[in-house]
Amino acid sequence: MASRVFSRINSGIRFAALRGPRAVLWLTAGVVTLGFLVALEIAARHYGLPGPITTQAREVVFAPKSGFLLYASLGLTMVVLTWRQRFAALGAAVAIDAAFLLVRWGFHAKLAFGNGALWVILGCAVIAVTRRTGRERALLLKGVGLGLLLVTGRKTGDTWLLITSKSRPNVLDPYAATADHALGDPSWLVGRIVRAGGPVGAHVLDYVYIQLAVAAVVVAMYQLRNVADERRFPRHHLVRTFLVIGLIGPAVYMIFPTVGPVFAYGADGGHWAMANLWPDTPPPIGAPHSMPFDDITPRNCMPSLHTAWATAIFIHSRKGPRILRFAGAFWLVATLTATLGFGYHYGVDLVAGAVFALTIETALRSFDRGWDPRGIRLTAYGATVFVALLVSYRFLPEQMADHPWLFGPLLLAAMGSVIYGYVRLTAQWEPQVPPVQQPRPQPELV
């Protein structure tokens, strides 16, 4: 049996090698991804922490951190299956989870679900290698890869956050808070509004904030709904943007480490906080400086990746039905409200996050179109604006706080220019459908 599996794998590799540059690109991407995960695993071990490979492997048997995420990943994998296969895969996942729950209940362990979804995804990979050939195998492996990438992306992000807390003892929150005066300290304002709204509104915002990945999967499943029939993936979809944002964004955390108002200026920061000011009293304007913080809290504010991901969800939901467009707009507004209202981010983080998301989205769409010159220009412009924002937050925060009526509109104008450029460019990229010519009526003969 083992020899048969290895022979099929080798034949698949030889088949991919004959398919040309596209297969080489996929193989290269897989090798780079694996190398990145191994490097991150080694870095995490250096700080005495389990890496993404270890934490993911544990969830095959032990209680998963998020069962909803695993079932969302299974949903992405099932886009390549027929409806009969989808029902069978979902039923198998639920049955496996039921068995795990009974065992955990019997041993008085933590009750959790999601193992069944992961087992089915891995089972699809085994079936693709042992029972499928040619295009059928490639399609099923792409579906498996799509599901595992979502899970791996989450584990990679968690590891990144742990590394930022261990490797960056000082944070730059005073710089971000001072620059935030140019926008009117929106986190303090929205924080008071959310607190006045009571626990019901806070619970809704908290659920939206936590389940952002599930919302992304809903939009992605709509975009990929015809994959099983057409036997191919669309050129561009939300999962790609989501993963690239999560891959590149944490690297910026290492450059501009911040923990957020609720920690640096609130009660959640404990004795590490500069003062207990959030959300009642904005911090005073003064010469900013880096401040030491604990080795537990992630430095994950600049840019706001929740804003970037919610922006991507909003963009990709625009071509869906009305309910999906409404859900995308709601998720964006609710996510922005939660990031500010819970004190997780400063307003300047959100501006940088929106620019970051639009730049990534433009670059990916330009890549699909063969690096269109207009896309290259907008990508370069978005990257320039993003870097300029970070530099201004770091080296001009006092000037921004002293002249809010100048720098506040400038920040919004910089973000607005990237938004305008993206909307205009995508409108030019969209195929123009010529109007149907109505036949002219012929004159009646008298």
C-alpha cells in the first residue's frame, strides 16, 4: 500500500513538471510556504513556544482552539466537491466530532469540536493522492490546500503575535497616541459610545471582531461556488487577499510595535500602562518616547489588520447579492467600531490598515492581469502612502498633534486618494458590456 502511494505521488510530480511554468510556480510557492513555516517554528522554539506546525498537528487529536474556523476551512475545501460529496464530507466530520466529544466527556476533558473537520480535510488529501488522477487530483488538492491555508494562516498569525511580545520589549504607543490627536482621538470617543451602549451592543461587536475569518469564508464560498462545475478556480478571490495580508502585515508589527490604548493607557495594561486614561481622558500632548511593556501582550496594532481584512471582505462582497453586500458593509462598519470601541487600536492604525489592504488588493489583481502599468503605478503609490504614514507617525507625531486641522485632513486625504485610485482603476478594468442595439422600425409602405 505504501509503495502504491509513493508511486502515485511521484507520477503526480512528473505530471506537474510537464505542465510548464504554472506548475513550477505552484511548486515554488509550496516550497517557500513550507520553508517559511519551518523558519517560524524554529523562531518560536527559540523563545520556548510551540510553532504553527506543532499547534496545528496537535489539533488532529487535542481540543482545537477554534472549531468554527476548522469548519469554515472545511467549507472552503468542499467548494471543489459535488453536492453529494459535500453532504458525505460534512456528515463524516460531524460523526467524528461526536465521537471525540463522547471521549472527552467520559474523561472530563475540555469539550471542544473541530477535529472532525480537520480529519475530513486530511482525508480528502489522501483520497486525492491515492484515488484521483490528472485534473481531478489537482482540483481536489487545490481545495485541500485552500482549507489548510486558512487554518495555517491563523496558526502562523498566532505565532507571530507571540514572537512580537517576546522580541519587542518596548512599544511605540506614545507615538501613535500623539499622532492620533490629529484625528480627534477616535478610540477614546468610540470607547465612550460603546460603553454607553450597554452589554448587548458590546457582545455583538465582540462576536463580529472575533469571527472575522468566518465572514471571509462566507464571501469566499460565494465567489468559489461554481468551482466544482467549471473544474477551475477564478483568477482572483478573497482567500488570496486574506492570506497575503496576514503574511505581510505581522512583519510591520516588528517595525512599529504597539499594544493599543486599552493596554498602554487603560486598566488592561496593569502596572505597565502609562496611566489609566482610556476611554475617559485623552492622553496629554507631550514629547513621545518608547515605553517598556510585558512579554505577553502582542504588539499587533500598526497597521490594523482587522481593518485591512474587513476592507477586503467589503471589496469582495460588492459583486454578490444584496444580502451579501449588506453583510460586507455591516462587517466593515462593525469591525471598525469594535477596533476603536474596545481600545484595541488607534485611529491612525485604521488609516494605515485601509491603505495597506487596498495596496495588497491592487497588487494581486495587477499580478493576475500580467502587471498592468496602471496597476503597477497604483501599487507603488499605495506602498508609498503607507510608508509615508508610518514615517509621519514615528517622526512627526508632535507636529501632527499641534496642528490637527492640517494633519487630520491630510491623513484622510491620503487614504481617500488611494481609495479613489482603486475605485477608478477597477472600473477601468471591468469589461464594458455594449448596450444592445434595438432594431430600427421600418417605415410602412403606403
